Amino acid sequence: MEVGAPRTITYLRVSVTDRCNLRCQYCMPEDQTFFDRSDVLTFEEIRSVATVLVDHGVRKIRLTGGEPLVRRDVHKLVAMLKAIPGEPQVVMTTNGSLLARQAKALKDAGLDRLNLSIDTLRPDRFERISRRPGLPDVLAGVDAARDAGFTGTKINTVVMGGINDDEIPDLLDYAAARDIEQRFIEFMPMASNDHGLAAQRVPLSEIRRRIEAHGPLEPCERGSGPADRFIRKNTGARVGIIAAISLPFCETCNRLRLTAVGTMRSCLFEGGELSVRDLVRSGVGVEQGLVDALEHLRRIKPVVHEGYGYVQMNQVGG
Ligand code: SAM
Ligand code: SF4
């Protein structure tokens, strides 16, 4: 792996748990075993790490997983992170299935925005892709987020050929009707899913062609995010494509990851792992240790990843 220029890290993705109430085929195996609970960072330990990183440039913290909403009282973690001096943005990626019950508590705790993962609007497909029923709960979560006052919500869809790629128009309409930005994601080959699904990867160019079949696109600013963003000329709706394989965004990647068991990672695919759990639990030299870890990890981010992740998405905080 060739190492790139040191990055300025402004974005921390925190996997608050590797557990999930779904078993999406592209994310984890059906018979997944999970981390021992005693190894998982407490809310206070996550706050300790986040406090130092915010003090050293992190401006945005994304709570992800696994499924963040299966972690009990996760809204309390949101409030703890929002109270960190420096006022980071705190956002969340969720499958939405437990959101209807929690949206208001999350909003009250100060959560800034939500990304919802929805691969299909058809209940039978939902069950096939995620190996669990529950699409109505997810759709209720979308409404609950709006009712709780969330704005700037995005929907993320992993596009898989022959599985859900025919739903691109339906998803565009569903999102546009709710003033939500729809984003399509290329399937990424990771440790748990290298059995077959890679063949279903729909590349950036094809995703774009499929969207354009339903109306022309005009490119708009990319920002610091991973998505190629467009405006649909016929509706004015925004749409994004995240193509970590066809068009890696390593050069502008400003993120670090913290896994549920306290491992900091410089890259989703290439690793660069450093466990900070024992450091944080020891309570000794925590700030300097975390600053050293940050300095090391920002210097070993790859020029470009090689396109295969040797860990599972739910463990690394996709
Ligand atoms: N459980 C939450 C959810 O599904 O939104 C958060 C964790 S999940 C790992 C985060 C995101 O990673 C989801 O949008 C999911 O679709 C995406 N994801 C998981 N495995 C993927 C893969 N192999 N390729 C592309 N995206 C993937
Ligand atoms: Fe769970 Fe999200 Fe992985 Fe699906 S993608 S199994 S919802 S963690």
C-alpha cells in the first residue's frame, strides 16, 4: 500500500456496536457472532476519545455500527457528544427500523442529521436482502424522523444487479416526495460478503446511466463528502452516487474510524489499526496517547485503497 500525504482529520465515524437487528447479505453473515460486551467501549469511553479528537480538529462525529439504535439509550451518547467543548456535529447512519420509537429522543438530545439505509421499497425484497422482515417499520421511521423535526435526511441504497437495481426510479420518487437526498452506493467487497454478491456490483457509470434514463442530471458541488452529487433537472431533487470502487475518494478522505471495541482505523479497506481501548481504560496518559494515535493514523492513509476490505462492515463501522 502506498501512503499518501498526511490528512487533516475532521470527521470521526464511531461504531457504537457491531450488533444489529438485521443481517444484510452485503454486510454480515447470517450466523454472526458478536464482540463480547465487556470489550465494547462505554459511552464515557467513547466520549473520552471524541473529546480529544474534537480538540484536535474533528468537527463531525457519525454514529454507526452495526445498528446504532440497538445500543440501549444511544440518545444519551448523542447528548454527551453534543456537550463536548467545540460543539461537533453529531449525525447517525441507521437502518431506520427502530427509529419510530427513538426519533424524538434523538432530536431532543441534539442529533443533527440522519442517513437512512433503504435498499428496497418492496417488503419481500427487504426480507431477502436483510434476511429479516420489517420494511414497514423502516418506512415508519422515515416519517417519524420528519415528524421529530429532522431535516437534511439522506437515504443510502446499495445497488445490486438483479436484486434491486430496477428500483432506482421508485427510490428516486420516494425520496424526492419527502425532500430527501437519495444516494446510490456501489457494493463494496468486504470480508463477510465475498461469496457471490461482488458479481452483482453495479458500477458508477451504470448507476448514473440508470438515473439519467429517468431525467437528465446536472453535476453539483461535491463538498468534502464521498458522493458524486447531481441535481435532477426535471425535479430539482438532489441525488448522489458513492462509488468507493469505481471512483475512490481517498485523496480527499478526512475521516478516521473508531470501532465498537476501541480500535482506531485510518481506512475502511486498508486498515491502519491501532487499539486505544486499553489506553482509555487505563486512564493514564490518555490525551497524549490519543494525539499520538491520531498523528500516526493521519500519516498512513493510503494514496488509494486496493478495493477489498478484510474486515466486516458491521465491525468497522460502515
Ligand atoms: N446499520 C446501519 C445501517 O445499515 O445504516 C449502520 C451501519 S451499516 C454498516 C452503514 C452503511 O454501510 C449502510 O448504508 C449499508 O448499506 C452500507 N454497507 C454495508 N455493507 C456494504 C457493502 N458491502 N457495500 C456497500 N455498502 C455497504
Ligand atoms: Fe445491520 Fe446496517 Fe449491516 Fe444491514 S448494513 S446488517 S442494517 S449493520
